[in-house]
Amino acid sequence: MDKINLQTLKREVEKLIPKHGTHSFEHTIRVYQACQQIGTSTGADLSILLPAALLHDIKRDGNDHAYASSVKARQIMSFLGYPSSRITAIAAVISSHSFSANRIPNSLEAKVLSDVDKLDAMGALGVYRAAMYSGEKVRPIKNFIAHFYEKLLTLKDKLYTEEAKHLAESRHNFMLDFLEQLDKELVFNS
């Protein structure tokens, strides 16, 4: 993978998304770094996976952010001179990564991105991001808790790669412990 192209792409992405927040540049860099690790260990094509990781959340408005991000990614990569065959492959990975879109990833690269994005929503980072999201959306604590049961606690059963499944176990258990402690504290303060 051409490191110069990736650095240029990183700078473009950094201009488009918030520096901090639930789906921020911080999140994107964590996903990118984890994709490097899991992508390497699984034999994924990093020339497809890493640009997809950088571009996966560049459009968050609307109902289908994965598709919208893939469309915007095509524009960016075309402008930067990526070959059309690689643009198509990267856009396909981006459009299939979303939990809420219910698309099934059909390539190893898409499975890795999907898994890594889910892993970033689990464990201590998941608690942090869920709390941040509740703050961003001004949601009460009952909605914060409901989010764990509606989404976050279901993620470990929706992973594709063995490495992600292994990493998910401790993160899932951390969330269960957190919810148990939170319940104790809420009962105490009632």
C-alpha cells in the first residue's frame, strides 16, 4: 500500500469529520489501526482495507451512513487518482460495514472492517462511546442502558473473524460488569 496515498487520504478524512465524538477522527484512527492488525493476521488486502477504514464514516447524516460514505469515498478517491477497480472494491467494503444497514459483508476486507467497527463499540471504549452518544443526543440514562441491550450486547454474535470473536469476549464481559455495577448504583440512589 502506498503510504503517501494513505497519508493524503488521512488528511482529507480529517477535514471532513469531527476531531472528537462518537464517530470522530479518533474513532476512525482506532478502526484504521485495528484493521492494520487484524487485516494483516487474516491475510486481507490492505490496499483495499486501509482506505476503507479511513473512509468508512465520512458521511454520518441520513439513515444509511455506510452507503452515503461509500458514495463520498468514490468522489474523494477519484479526485486523488485511485484506479477505478480499486475505488469499486473499497466502496463495496465501506457500504457493507454498517451494523444498522443489515448488509452481509461479502469479502474478507469487508468482514474485517465490519468486525473492527463493532469491536470499537464494545468494552470500555463502547461504554465511553455510548455515554458520549447519549450526551450528543441528550438521551436519558434509561435510553443509554437500553442501547446496550438493543445493540452493544448483540455485537459479539455478529462478528465474522476468529480474531475479532476472541477479542470480543473480554469486551462483552466488561460491558456486562459495567451494567451490573450501574444497576447497583442506580438502585442505591433510588
